Amino acid sequence: MRIASEIELGNKNEVPRLVPSVPASLDPSSLALDLAVVVEGPSELTMHWAALEFRGTIPEAPPKIVRIIWMGVEIAALTVPASR
């Protein structure tokens, strides 16, 4: 499974990452991913868009919903289109 998007950040040294939430969602039809922002390199305060991607294998059936969590708060719930 691949999930890709962009996120707006306020410092050039911030790098976004999506990682599986721990603990995982109790609902098997939902995949929870944590958004982590890692600081790398020299600081430069400026708004910019950064690529964001998650790649991983999903056991059994693919999820119907992907939930993005940042600092313990759900910031997005994305519906996964049905496979053709």
C-alpha cells in the first residue's frame, strides 16, 4: 500500500514522516498512521510544502479508512477507494 501527499511546514529543516501508530487501530478496517516531523539541518523559518509518503504491506484485506494522527489527535480520515 502506498499513501502519498504533501504537507505545509513552517521551517525548511522539518521533514515529515508517516509511521504505523503504536498501538495499532483496534478496527481491522482502519489503518492508523502517526505523522512525525523530524528536524534535520540548519533552521530557516519559511513556509513550504514537503512530500509525505507511507509504503507498507497490509495484512489480509486493505483498510477502508486511513487515519492520520498528529500529537495524539486525528487530523485526517481518508477513505480508501475499493479495489477494481
